[in-house]
Amino acid sequence: MISSTNIADLKASGISRISLAIGIFDGVHIGHQKIIENLKTCAESTSSEAVILTFHPNPLKILRPEIAPPMLISLKHKELLLKRRGISAIVTLPFTRDLSLLSPEEFIQTVIVDSGVDIQSITVGSRWRFGFKASGDLQLLKSLGEKFNFTVSAVGEDEDSESIISSTRIRKCVQAGDIDGTEALLGRPFSIYGKVNKGRGIATEELRYPTANIMAENEISPPLGIYASNAIIDGQKYPGILYLGNSPTYFENAPATPFVEIHIFDFDANIYGQMVEIEFIEFIRGDEKFDCPEDLRKQISNDIEKAHIIHKMKG
């Protein structure tokens, strides 16, 4: 998958005829997936490439930082998830105040039409708004499509028995520790993504359970604790057990960010420096302080046994 910061640059990669889907796509949840499937259908029917146009940072972080929500996934994680769904390219437009001042017509003209790339179609969510003060709506987008000769598809909000599936609702599930509910809304297990770095050495040297220490880039995570988990490395999934916590047995004061450490079962490859995705499968217990390392070691042994059972049950 090709990554770029403007549509015009796609031509250098041999892409000159595209279908677009536009949005933030935070989490790439079930609602987003329906937009993506519609995009791919449009691309296939017009012999064009399926391209996502998104923004970074979230516009609210520039325009209303005091109410901007934490992101479910990092930009790199978003790119990974979109690549898995068969997208040809992702264009991540740097969001600035100058960009926010463009009228809806100016946005479509300068960002999309004037790119020099042949735009066949644009797919958006039915509630998508664009341009200065979000003044552009679906009706205006369709009229601009007629003017500039591209079709417009609007994908309706995906609903279940309770409410609209949204990134906001998913954030609440994640923060509440509702792992199953989060997975149902995402269409996949909740996951974090980051680079394996050199850790503290406590798990390997003192506790005798080697772990991969993940420098996660997510802005949101479930409650601290122990989780049955999967590590996805080079497209291969490996079962394991995850520690997300402050290591209170060893540290009186909590670190600025919690430690993220995964013990991967029956795995001894060197993955330092690699990007790894960690899936949360099931909560086992909360983060606890133990009187001594030996007590912690015994508890970890019990936790691993439980994690093996969970993986066996969930396949």
C-alpha cells in the first residue's frame, strides 16, 4: 500500500485514476469497514484504485483541543489496518488551521480536483461534513460531483440494537474494560501497535518469564491488568499473555505511561526493533502489588495457566 500526504503525489507511484473514501477512520471499526467495502466496489466498477483520504492530526486537536478525544489507534496502526483491507493507497492530509478555512467548494477543488488525478467517485459516511465550520454536507458534495464529474456514495450509519456504532462509543467500551463489546463494534479484537524495545529485564532475569516490551503509540487503552493476548508479527499470530501496568511490586511511583509487556508462548525469536500488534483477548486480573518477587512469580504462573485455557477455548 502506498502512503502519501497529498493526492497529486500518487501519480509518481503510477496511480492516475482513483476512487476515494474520505474520513478520519479512527479504529477502522465496522462502520468504517462498510465505507471501505463500498469504496472497493466503486473502484472495481470504474477500473480505478481504491484510495483513502484521511487527516492527521484529528481536526479537533487543532480547532478544539480542549474537547479532542484520545485516538483509538495511531497513524501507523491505521495504515496497517487499511492495508489489510485491500486499500491501494492512503493519503494522510496534514490538518492545519489554513486547511480548516477552506470553503467546502475550495476544499474539493484545491485538495481533490486540482490534484491532476482522475477522480471517479467519492464515498463518505452519511453524516460526513467538510469545509469551513463543517458547512458542506452530502447534498453539496453531490452537486460538486456533478460539476466535476465524479459520483458520490453515502454509506448509512451502522446500527445495532442500542445505538450508532461510533469511535466515541468504542472508546467508552475500551476504557470500561468491555473487551467483548469492543471487539463486536470493531469487528476485530481491540489492539495496540508499537515497536519492541529493550525493557527493564525484570521479567526475564528475576521472574524467569521473558517478555517483549512494546512502545505502544495508542492514546487509549483498557484498564491496567493482565490479559490473554495475541502478538501479530509479520502477519503471523502468536498466543501469549500481556501485562499492562505500573509494576507496583517494583516501583512506588507510577511511571508516566504504563508498561506494556507480552510473554509470547513457545517463542524465542529476536524481535527487537520490530513493529508488533497486540490483540486483547480476555481480561484475567487487575494490576496488583505483591510482597515479594516470589509471590509475583507464583501468580504469573497461575495467570499463564489461565491464559492457556482462554486461548484453547477461543481457538
